[in-house]
Amino acid sequence: MAQPKQMDPHVVDRVKLPFEYDADLMRAEYDAMGLHPYMFYSTIMLKLPHERKPEDQPSSSPYIMSLIEGFNLRTHVTLARILRLEPGAEVREHCDPMLGLDVPNSVVRLTIPIFGGEGVTFYLNDKPVPMAAGECWYLKLSDQHRIMHGGTEERVNLTIDMKPTQWVRDLIQDSYFEMQNAS
Ligand SMILES: [Fe+2]
């Protein structure tokens, strides 16, 4: 009998997941946040409803929060952030040792570009990842990665970190084989 196929999480460094989010709506909610200017790089932490204190303002980003909550219903979301990168900025090559599916006790980071990807190249293992606004990607960030921002507007991504439960593992593996079959 044929063995079921398994994805090798040590080898696979990128998987596009079968989710398409409304990038225009995410951008409108981002604009409504009215965030302060920054230099180079800025991160905004998003609090899930159960993490908020009574005195916290209600979120003005219902769509973004609902998509984070969608993952939190299936696994435990440990961190959700908006990552802003200024035009001309470069994120030097580095590894995030706890952000790989193959790493024991790791979390997994999903990246959802919101806008500003034009002119930006995200290199993972020296190979560009062709991420587009509204898509959702698993990236094995325990491997070396760097970013070159050669565009003219800021680049804004949503990232969601979560425990790699079996649901998360199956999602990534099934999406990987779908990607393989499509190519
Ligand atoms: Fe990183």
C-alpha cells in the first residue's frame, strides 16, 4: 500500500495558503488607525478581544480582527501585528530561530501583505517570495531572510503567529501539495 505523502518541514520554506483576503478593506482599516510617522520599521500589536482590558478602546478594525479571530478559533494565536517598512529600508539577513514548522516548541508566522509591495523584495534562502496583497503565506523564517524596499510607499503586512496544532500543520501540508500539483 502506498504511504501517505508527507511534506518535509525541514526543506519546504514557503507555502501559499488558500485564503484570499480583502486587501482594500484591510488598507481602509489600517488608514483609519491614524498611526504616527516612523523611520525605517514599525510594529503595531493587535489585541484579540480576550486580551483587551475593560479600559481599552474597542478595535476599529473589525475585518482584520475577524480574520485573526478566525485562526484563533482553530489554534492559539500568540501574537498578531502590523509590520510597517519605510521606502528605501533594508532588513538585513537574519534568522528567527523560533519561527519554523520544523523547530520543536516553535510558533508559526503567517504573513498577509496589505499594501505597498511594489518594489519590495522579500528574500527567503536568497530566493524572492512573490507575495501579493490579500494573500496568506507560511514562511519558514528560521531560515535566512532579508528584505529590500526599493519602492516609493511604505510596505504594510499583517503577521499572525500561532501554535502549530495539527490543523495548522495539515493546512500548510495540504496547501503545499496543492501548490505542487498546480505547478
Ligand atoms: Fe525576520
